[in-house]
Amino acid sequence: MKQIELKGELRTTGRKADVKSIRRAGRVPCVLYGEGVENTSFSVDAQDLKAITHTPNSYIINLNIDGKNQLAIFHAVQYHPVTDEALHVDFLAISADKLVTIDVPIVLTGSSEGVKMGGKLMVHSRKLRVRGLIDELPDELKVDVTHLQLGKQIYAGKLSFDKVQIVSPKNTLICAVRLTRSAIAAAAAKEEE
């Protein structure tokens, strides 16, 4: 999986005035926590953070907090209800020798037979939650839809990938080919003939 570096500065906690001054300076308050790691409050530049929050990709993040490096994954973000600016971000510390659970983007490949017959491909899930070692995590999960017929679906429980385990519920709908009005009309016209 791709890695991205993010630089942070330690911050003090406890007062709202401190958090407001951090936000006025164009920075976002963050916290790093996880097994075997002391909770660390820090801030990052708001523009640098957009490389993680404004992309469909998933990354292993190398946090550099005042010279101390820690591998982490993006865990959660809180946005302002009006301006949609990030107010607070949580990072989860990970280690290279333990399993990591992360959302990985799905990429659909192939041209569905159901679409060729007039159906419409409906994408329901853009990411799947998987578990694996950092070195074995893929950048994306490729799902072939070539043999997907009209009215058929692909569920997470029917998929398998090398070196990673799917953690998302088995009934998670990935995509489906739905009948369209034109496909129904074409089928009706064939029946009349």
C-alpha cells in the first residue's frame, strides 16, 4: 500500500482558546492513539491534510511529530457543518509486524454482459474493509464484472483476494446490473415478435 508522510507539531490540550488559535493559524488539531502508543495531541497543516481526506485512495501514513516517526492510518474526521473544513482528526497507530484493518478502494474492471444487453451498472460500495500486513495490503481491489448478467449482483462474501482477509460484512453489495426501461422494452419487443 502507498505511504504518505505528514508533518505534525505537538500541541497542548485543555483550553478552547488553544484549539481556536491552532485553527486560525491554518492547522487542524489531531490525536494519535493505539495499542502500545501513548496518546499524542498534535496539529497538522490543513492543506497537507487534504491529501488524505480529499481522495478516494487509502494510505499508510508516516506521521512525523516533532522529529518522532510513527506509522498510522486515518481513523476519523469531524467537519464543520457549514464550511466543511476539518475540525479534528483521529489517527490510529499501527506497527509493521501486526495485522492492519483498513478500507481499500474497489476498482471495477471489464464490460458487463448485462450492460451490453441494455442494463445499467449500479455501484453501491466504493471501498471494502480488509485486514492484512502492511507490506501485503493492496492499493486497490480489482473486481471483474465481465460475467455480470442483467438483474445480478456481486456481494463482498463472494470475493476473495490474495494475502488479505475481507472484514466487511458478507452481505455488503458491491455492484449490480439493473434492468432499465429500454432493456424492458427491448425484451417486450422480442416477445411480441
